[in-house]
Amino acid sequence: MFWFLVACAVPSFVVSFSTTAAMKRLAPRWGLIDQPAGVKQHSTHSQATPLGGGVGIYLGFLIPILVAQLTAVWAAAHPDMLQWIPAGVAAHLTGVLTRSGTMWAIIAAGTVLVIMGLVDDAKSLPWWPRLVVQLLVAVALVACGVQATVFVSQPWVGTLLTVLWIVALINSLNFLDNMDGLSGGIGLIAALLFATVMLSSVSEPRWLVGGALVVLAGSLAGFLCHNWPPATIFMGDSGSMFIGMMLASLTVLGTFYDPELSSPHVILAPLCILAVPLFDLTTVVLIRLSQGRSPFHPDKNHFSHRLVALGLSRRNAVTTVHLTTLTTGLGALILYWLPNWTSALLVIALVICVLAIITILETAGRRQNGD
């Protein structure tokens, strides 16, 4: 298991770190520059900063997956080389290759969002064409087999929930990309927690999904070396939408419920891990609508902004949001130790209490700002 994790995380980290460093020089030539505070109302930085770090995240995921795919195909064609692959992985090699088509459909969808994100970073697209593309990407993924059932017999219910899940996560990670290290850190925490579930909390490790999540985590770690406060490059919409889409798709593709070890209540694990970004998205949208503004109009109504309004530094505000995400996410791991829905209510109560604390802090932050 150790060498599997290393093989997944290290190459993605190296590729992401290197390509993000290259994007610092290339982004200004391509017009990918985020203007400082005073030019954009929602900006929290004081100097022009390159965008396009999402390209590093994207390539940090794509290149290792491509190499792994080619290696798996080559190993399957040369059975004598399987001795170099860990036995636990080699036994599932055929199954991984069978499902790799779905993985490449997810990567193709991510490519579309990265391209649109780069265009948006350079040209500032209106919200509606971005939302249309997100919906089309979500529907295409469902058509390619990325669909949840959630224990409901009617297929249309799973289809609708999957589309909403994908679009919601794309926008929640995009909305949260408002401070140095924030969205990337939340993506890293979520990817690691989901990978833990896929590789150690089920009877048979889900090597494909678990490995892909570790690759994503490695890529985000490489990017965060450049984006941690004070950031020298931002991921931009290309990165935040790619992270949201990957987390949404991989959580649907993975199997959280294992009849041999757990009860159906473990399907709540994704909601626990992503409770903070989803709650932030919901509250911000409701605030904007209540003020008669577009839900996609950027502002400073996010949890992180409210913490700064209460007197926290930006670095401490980001760390607070990360720790809050980790707190609800650890509740997802606890679900696998609980026998039934009654016991799971304790975890749900924990998550609700955390969200209530966020609500109190956000309300106090709004009053501090005079909103």
C-alpha cells in the first residue's frame, strides 16, 4: 500500500509543482493576470498575480494517469512483468483497465472545464454560458456511467441528483477560491479523506478511484507550494472548476456503501466531507438572491471573508476554514465505525453543530461589516 501511495502522489506532485512554476512565467504573456483589490470588488490581494495555476493542477493529474494507463496496458500485454506490480494491485489490473474508459470520460470533461476556465480568466465570461457548459458536462458524465443510485429504484432520481451534485461541487470550489490556499487546501483535505475511505474503509480497496484521488491530492499539494499565503500564482477558474468536477465525479464513481462492513448510512460520507464548501455555497447564493443580485455575482459574503471581518488574518482565516472542513470530514470516517442510522445521527449532529458555528460567525461578520 505504501509504495502504491508513493507511486500515485509523488509524480503528480512533481508535475504539478513544475508546471505551476512554468505558468508563473507564461500566464502574463497569455493575459492571465488577476487584478489587485480596488480593481475587482471581491479581490483580497494588493498586487497583480498570475492566474493559470489550474493548468498545473490539471497536468499534475493528467500526466500520471496517462503514464499509469500506458503502463497497465503494457503490463497486461506482458504477464511476466506483473511480478513487479504489488500483488493486491495486479489482481485488480483487468478490472481497472475495464473501468478506465469512464476515468478518461471524466478527464475529458475536466479538459472542457479547464479550457472554459482559462477563457473565463482571460475574458470574464458571463455566468450563464459557464453554467450551461457545466450542466452539459454533468449530463455527459451521467451518460458515460458516472451516476449515483442512492438506493432509489427510479433511475431518473439518481440522474438528477448526480447532475446537481456535479454542478454544485464545481461551483462550491469555484466560489471558495477567494483567498490564498483556500480552495486548493479544501480540495486536498477532501481528496485525502475520500482516498482513505476508498483504500482502507471498505472490504476491497477501490484501487482505481482511490489511486485517482491520491493523484489529485499530490497535484494539489504541488500547486499549494506556490499558492500558500502569500501566493505567487492563483489557480483561476480553470483550477477550481476542475477540482470540483473531479471530486464530484470520483465520489460518484466510488462505492461508499459496502454491505460486508457497513450500513447504508455511510452514503452520507461525501456530504460530511464536503459539508463546509456546500454550506458556504448555499448561504452565499441565498444572501445574494435576498439582496436582489445574481447568485454568481462575486462579493465578500463567504465564510472566509467573515472571519477576516472579525479580525482574523487571511492566513488564519484560511487555516480556520481548513480545520473546520477537516472536522466535518473526520466525521465521515467515524461513520464506518458506527453500526446503524441511530448511531450515525451523532455524526450528523456534529456536522450540524459545526455548520451552526459557521452561521454564527458569518452573522457576526456581517454585523461587523455593517451589511
